[in-house]
Amino acid sequence: MSRSLLIKSLIIFSLPLSIILSTLLGRYPTNPIHVFESILSVLVPGSVGSPPEALHRIIWLYRLPRIIAASLVGMALATSGAALQAMLRNPLVSPHILGVTSGAAFGAAIALAFLPGYVPIELMAMTFALIAFLLVFTIAWGWGKGSIISLVLSGVIVNALFSAALSLAKFLTPDPHRLASITFWLMGDIGQAAKWSDIYRMALIIIPCSIIVVLLRWRLNILSLSDEEARALGVNPTVERSFCAMLCALMTATAVSYAGIIGWVGLLVPHIIRLAVGTDNRHVIPFTVFFGGTYMVLADDLARCLTSEVIPIGILTTLMGAPLFIYLLRKAGRVWR
């Protein structure tokens, strides 16, 4: 087996392997045999004996939902980051450039600070995330006809606008307990999305959008060329770039709405994959989908097992991402040349 094929196989199998191994991790002591019996008893009823009831509830009500939610969030952020870096021809771009992160943060802050408890935080976060993206899209098309520079600068403008609005919302929050809730939400927490009902809703958006981006992966090679070269190859770069940006915005908005602000995943994971498989987006995009899920599952394992308290995942991904990115900077010239 060649080295390239071995690396690609490891990336693909790393996701299911990390999901399986993560079910064994946690504060509650578990017997691996009982864990596998619990999983098989649901997937293949009658195939095994009944596992301990307490362990069965822990696996299916807490661990597996959290692990699957982490993998979906990682897929969404990493795939969006890889697609945006390719089509905007900028290795420092992340999903946050679309404005959806700051928009979602503002929507969540409004829900937590001023609205009654029965109003879903996820609904408000998703609504304002999409409003922020529509603002970015409108400004980019109205000013620069959807060009790369107009899209990036529009994202900077909208991010600044909603960041200021978030600060104002926090300043006007009347209850210190609600202010603390806003602060915790902004740190990011997979546990917020660790319910089967939330996972189904996330999957309905993230999985189809990821599949479409994977199917369009060879088009991203064309979009990474200049607009003149893309048009010469029969591609309308403005329209296709806008469509890809919309898919990335939907995935990012969904992930952020349910899990809060989680940084560095969309920036870092695509660079790791490019070092492993090269810069051809036909390979980068599908392998980023798998490794994005793996990276987030492993990060969440650390978050819930490293100390006696669950560390907010946004803090941990930043602590992990900064040193890794320093190393990747040394390789960036070779990867992006």
C-alpha cells in the first residue's frame, strides 16, 4: 500500500474509530463489552443480551448524542473553511468571514438577555446568522458584483456591525445571571446540541450541504483561478461563488446556532488535510469532511475528560489550534505555492 493511500485510508477510518472509542470515555466507569452490547441492542435488537440499564441510558442519552453532535459541527465548520479558502484564494479565511458567527452570537444574546425562556435560543441564533449573511451577500453584490474582495470586505463590515451590537446587548442585559449565560454560550459547548431532536435538525442541513460541496469540489479548483480564467473555462465565477458561499453559510449557521462559537476548526483542519493529501480540492474537500468530524470529536473528548468540569469547547479548540497553526505556518509556503 502506497503512503498516500495509507494516509487517505487513515483519515476516512479515523471518524468511525474516534466515535466508537469516544463512547468508552467519561467519568462513569464503563466496560467496553457492555458498551458494545448497548449499541448493538439498539442497532440490531435481539442480537445480544440486555446491558446494564444505567450504562445503556448514559450511552444513548448523553455520550452518543454528544459525540454525533460534535462530528456534525466539525464537518460543517471544516468543510465550510476548506471551500471558502479555495474559492476566495486566501489561506487565512474561515467560515466567520461570512458574518454568520457574529450574527448568531447577537441573536443568541437577544434571546438570553431579553426574551422569555420558551423562545428557542437556536431559532434566534439561526435567524440572525442568516440575516448577517444576507447583509454580506447584499453589500457584496451591490458594491462589487460579488467579487472576491467585495465578499471579504463585506464580511468584515458585517462582522464589526454585529460584534458592536453584541457588546451593546451585553451592556444592556438587566440580569447578571442572563449576562453569565450569554458569556457561557459564546464560549461554545457541544453539550448544548447533545439532544437527538437537535441532532436530527442539524443533520437535515449539514449533511445535504456537505454532500453538495463535495460534488462541486472540482468546480472549486476552477474558482480558485482568476475570474478571467474561470470564464474562459465556461464558468460564471460570481454565481458559483455565491452559491458555494450560501452552502457554507447554512452549514456554519446551523453549527454555531446549536453549539455556540467554536473557533479555529474551519481555519486549521483544511490546512492539515492539504499537508496530508495535497492542494487539489477534489481530494481536499471530501477528506476535510471526515477529518473535521474526527477533530471535533477528539477535542470534545478532551473537553469532557481533561478535568472534573466540562471545559467549553471553544476555549479548547483555540488552545489546540494556535500551537498547531504555528507549525503549519512553516509549511504554508509549500502547501499554497
